[in-house]
Amino acid sequence: MQSEPETVCNVAISFDRCKITSVTCSCGNKDIFYCAHVVALSLYRIRKPDQVKLHLPISETLFQMNRDQLQKFVQYLITVHHTEVLPTAQKIADEILSQNSEINQVHGAPDPTAGASIDDENCWHLDEEQVQEQVKLFLSQGGYHGSGKQLNLLFAKVREMLKMRDSNGARMLTLITEQFMADPRLSLWRQQGTAMTDKYRQLWDELGALWMCIVLNPHCKLEQKASWLKQLKKWNSVDVCPWEDGNHGNELPNLTNALPQGANANQDNLGHCKSLEYQHLPAHKFLEEGESYLTLAVEVALIGLGQQRIMPDGLYAQEKVCRNEEQLISKLQEIELDDTLVKIFRKQAVFLLEAGPYSGLGEVIHRESVPMHTFAKYLFTSLLPHDAELAYKTALRAMRLLVLESTAPSGDMSRPHHIASVVPNRYPRWFTLSHIESQQCELASTMLTAAKGDVRRLETVLESIQKNIHSSSHIFKLAQDAFKIATLMDSLPDITLLKVSLELGLQ
């Protein structure tokens, strides 16, 4: 800056295989990232490589000297830095002259200018102490002064490192997690039996999501995975480690933050991002013809959404189930379906309908299985123009809401891939039940709209509504929806839909 006096800094940077492996600067600035002087020197080295004199490793230079030159070199070095290096020089000299010293048992001598062996680990320089200090500082501020934003920036840095396949990503996340685990508020909340704030829990969610990215990395070695597993188990065994479901089951539902507000808020952030243009990039390593990264990504998303999973206990975790599902579906909706992707939708829909207990759309599911209404509505609208029969089959299968049934089907035990639905004595604490029922109603309404003019399908949808929907307000809403659809201005009234409306209204 013009107002500040110019200062001269001594900067040293070590490189190894195109990575900056260590930095020192006399400015004394402490931060997670490099100071301005290190950046300036790096840019200078990149832009003007010819201006930076390249030396051979010092061991090579010393090898070219005779005895007198070596003595002169050492004595001059000691003279220039005598107060700093004389004790070390004297100690090393004594050890060299001692026949039995450890230094004489080793062949050759180290050379810090020669670089590492080709087999040695090499990673970007990371000031671990500063990462710990910064995270500790942000956590101590408890959400004030934009500390949450700063922590999210650190998480973004980890994501960037993972994208670049930088091994520091896991190191940095380990340091961040250790500071989170050491946060004194965890034990305080545990003692008081109070729930942590939503903002703070979202940071823990991000922490968990990043660890998933790390352990699923296909490029890491088995030893690394083993060490991460050991570390994660160690953290998990600590008493104050937060549970994914909530604060050790002691939390009371904070209904002011319950869905659908949470879902709507999430949609604002996005039963801001500019839209990206998705393209098929060929994946040469994969066997099947016509596959691309896009087709694989879509298929994995559909598999994930269709998995059967039990509803967690805590309010926050239940909200997260809905939020994560809606986030993934909103991503999928940005993609324009072509013939290749429609084939994948068909394949996955058939597979999920025929699959066993792993599928949330299987024939028999657990009573407390997370409902598939939202996902089925997306599948229904996507498949309807291409395979109406499959679309209806999927949506009708998803209409069930077993948690509200007094008895649940036991399943066919002769088929080993079916699991029995056991009805527990307790009524489950489904805090998001009203949101789930509204999603079930939306799915039914979508089918009624699509089935206009088709007597057989309208009757099937009506039967499904009468069997599966237990909320009188939602049945009445569907009666109104059916009446509106049946009496649209641009066509004659649909008699079957009017009958559906009447039956639902009477029910």
C-alpha cells in the first residue's frame, strides 16, 4: 500500500514434482494460506523462470571441490553464521571424528537441496498449526463475526483440494474435525441436555459429507482407508461426539424450524445457482457402449433415491432426509432427458419395483421405511411421456404410508429376499409426518391430473387414494382437485373424474 513503508522479506520456497512442499518468510504473517510474499515469489518463478538461477544439488557441488576448497567452504559458512551454526558444526565435527558415532554408521549424508526420492510422498505445504488455530478461533466466536461463513470457506477449500486430488484435503479435514471434537460447547450441551443450534449442526453435516467424499475416493490406498477408519472410530467413541439423529435423543422438536420452511429456504439458495448445461462426456474406461459420466451420475442418483432406509429418530435428521432428497431431485430436474437417459429411468424403475428389501419401492417394506412419494412423483412425470404403464405402476406402489396402518403385511416368507414388516408397539416420532402426507397428496393429485379421460386408470388411482391416504383434509383436497380437473373450461366435464370427486368428498 502507498501509505505503508516498503519492507524487504526473505522468502524461501521448496519444490518437489511441481508442488510447493515448504515455505518460509521473514514477514511473520500467520495464516492457513500463503502470505503475499510467497505468492509473489511463486508468480515470479512461474513468469520469469530464466531469471531464477538453477543450481545443482549442493552435494553435487561439494563433490567437485578438492580438500582445500571444502575446508574453505565450511570455514566461510561458519564465519558468516558463526553464532547460529558454530555449536552444531562443532557437534557434527566431534561425531565425524568419533569412530563409533551414529553418523559414521550411515553411508553418505543428507542433502536438503536434492529433492525427495521418486517413491517418497510429496504434498503441498500446509501450515497445520495455523489450520488448528483458525478453526479454534472461528468455533470460539460461536457464529458471530461471520465465523460460520469462514468455516464454510475452509470446507470449500477442502472440496477444492479433493477435486485436485491433493492429499492435503484429508489432512486439513482431520485437523478441522479434531478442533470440532475439542469444542467445549459439546460437553456443555451434553450436560444440559440441550440441542445444538441448527447452524452449528449444518457445519457438522458438511463435515460428515466431506468425510464421505474422502473415504469413497477410488484413488486412495487401502492403508489410507484403514487409518481413516481407525480415526473415525476413535472420534465416534468420544462421549461428546454428536449423533446424526440429534443430541443424544434428548432434543425436543423445534417446530418453528420444521419443514416445509426448511425445504423452501433451501430452494431459495438453489407423494440463486444458475442452471448448468449437462452434456454426455464419454467414459472410455467403462465397458458398456453409449455410457457417459452423465448417464452414470443419473443412474447412481436414482439408485440412491430408491434405497429403502428407516426414518431416523431426531427432528433434525428427519428434516435432513427430506432436504437431501429434494436437493438431489432438483439437480436431476436440471437435466433434459434424452433417449439414453430415458432407458436408464426405465431400467431403474423396473429394478426398484422388482427388487427386495434394498428398494424403497419393493413389494414389501419396513413399517418405518422413509416414504417414496417425492421420488415417485419425479419418476412418474419423467416416465409418463415414454412409458405410461411403468409410470403408473411406480407411482401406485409408492402411494403407501405404512406408518399410519394399524397392521402391515407380513410378506411372503417363501421368497428369501422379502423382509417381514414388524409393527412396533410404540408410535414413531415422525416430526415431518404432515410434510410427508402433503407429498403423498401431491403424488395422488399428479396421477389424477394425468389420468383424466382414462376410466381404468382413474378407478385404480381412486382405489389407491382410498386405501392409503388417512388424512381427511388431504382427501377433501383431492376431491376439490378432481372436480377442478374434471370441469376445465376448454373441454366437456369428465364424468369419471366427477364421480371420483364425489366419492372422495363423501369419504
